[in-house]
Amino acid sequence: MAVLLLSGVLSFFVYHNVYAKEKEGIKVPIIMYHSVLNSHTGKYVISPSELESDLKYIKDSGYTTITMTDLIEYVYNDRPLPEKPIILTFDDGCYNNYYYAVPLLEKYNMKAVFSIVGEYTDKYSESNEVNINYSYLRWADISMLVPDGVVEFQSHSYAMHTTKGRNGAKKKLGESLESYKEALKKDSMKLQDEFQKNCYYMPNTYTYPFGAISKESDEIMKEIGFKATLGCTEGINYITKDPNGLFSLRRYNRSGKTTTDSFFNKIKQ
């Protein structure tokens, strides 16, 4: 009798914990990196040694890196997620991400998401210039990385990574909704088409340049066909089976001006 009672109590708690987890959502921190350089660090620049320190911390803390597709598949198709998922994102498509970050990701058996700016990739694909300090990934580089599975590529706009004319992908003052939709669609689809042409691949996530958006932005991205969007507001994401929860996901910017321990303390909160 006591055994049956204990078994019932344990079953209740297991059911309750699983139900609570599904109801509240799975905790998914997303880290936002930019440039990786040996020469200097800054708000958007981290050294290779600090990046390796981060990866060691992530591994030792029991996290498992996932991609945006893994997250989308969980929401739409019930694909299981690891117990402690985390997403590492690298914005802009700097060549130094390929040079420094990819070998470290391979060393620690981890995945990351690179969001490229189309016009930057076109520029350096045309010139074929490679410089760790300032150049960007070429289509040849991206084509080699796509099949490996270490890096998942996403869109950071074709030419909206600028504050000239408009602030990122944000609606201009006085701009009509129709004109705004057309601008986002034209710019986004140009990069989507180039991914398809050069890599036979299509991004499913849009990373907002500077995190600049308008109230209509996410709905327009859904209409274009993106399954998720990444912003720059800091905070933890709690993912449920609601597809709307995949939009304007929060991320923590990894500044090179702090230590690994200090930075990851924010995620524990």
C-alpha cells in the first residue's frame, strides 16, 4: 500500500513538473556575438581566448547549443530539445568569425547561427579580399560551411544594416504601411534569392539590424515567410508551442569589456 502511495505521489510530481514546464515554456538564452579579434576588444568585439572561455563555461554548465531550425522544429513539429538549450548567434558575417569562431565551435562540438548582411557578402565575393580585421564572409566561404552543420546561416537583411535613409528595418516616419511592406519584402527576398542561387539554401530566421523594428515588422516578416526573428533586447526567452513566441526573440550582447563569469551571471537570473 505504501509503495503504491509513494508511486502515485512521484507520478503526480513528474506529471506536474512536465506540465508546468510545457505551460511556462522552455528557457532558451540566446547570446549575441559580433566580431572576434586578437588585436582589440570592445562592446561588439571579443577576443578568441574569451570566446573559448565562453564555450568552456557553456559546456561545463551543462548547456547544449542548438540552431534556430532546432527551435522552430520544436515549436512546429515537436522535435525534442536538450535539457538546457542555448543559441549562439554571430551577427554581420565577419570573416574573423570563420577564422576564429568556427575552429573553436568544432573543438567543443557546438553549433552557432551566423546572420549575414547580403551587400557585405556580395562586395567581398566580388573583390575576393580576405582580411581578418575588416572583411566579410564570401559566398564561397558560406557555401563550404552550409553542409558542415556547425554553422547555420540566417538573414541580417540585404542592405538595411544602415542608419542612412531608415534605421535598420524600422518604418520611416510618415511611410505608408504598403510602402514599408514592399521595402522589407524587396530587401529580404534579394538576400533569400542569393542564398538559394549560391548555396541552394533558404534562411528561416530574420535578424533585425540593430534590433530596430516597428510594430508591424514581425507580421510583415511572417508574410514574407520567416518563421522567427531575432532582436537586440536583452532577456531570457521562454519557448512554448505558440509560433508567435518565435518572433522578436531576446538576446544578450556579449561585450568584450567583461569576463565570462560576469557575463553569464546575467543568464542565471
